[in-house]
Amino acid sequence: MADMFNSLSLDEARQAGYAQGHAEGWQEGIEVGLHEGTLVALRAAVLRIVTARCGVPNDQVRLRIASETQCAQLYKWMDELVMPVRSQSTDDLWNA
């Protein structure tokens, strides 16, 4: 009889651990998805602004935008692109 209770406790512990792990994995997945989605949206916005302000960007500029992994840097580029005094070249932007 004692073994049945030990098994039940172990089984309940496994289920609780599974549920907790599943919930944590779900939360992490949502956070990563939101971060990646934000990066994609910011990259697209920067590319559109560059195209509108400076014309169609070359492959080097496109690669620089696509490879950026920091939202803060993408926001900084957006701010610099929409400032009242705008550069007509992307060279100043990437070197800033």
C-alpha cells in the first residue's frame, strides 16, 4: 500500500513538473516570437524609410539592415532617418 502512495506522489510530481515546464516553455516561446516579430517589423520599416529617403538601397545596405539583431539600434536608425536634417546617403547612418 505504501508503494502505491509513493508512486502516486511521484506521478503527481512528474505531472506538476511537466505542467510547469510546459508553461515556462510556452512563455519563453511567446517572448522569443514577440522579439523576433518586432525585429522583422523594424527591419522592414528601416528599409522602407531608406528607400523613400535615399532610393533603392544596394545589397550591402540591405544586408546591414537584415543582420541587425538589436531593436535599439534599429530604432536609432529610424530616428536618424526621420530627423528634420536628413542625410541623402546611408553611409553617414551606418557610421553613426
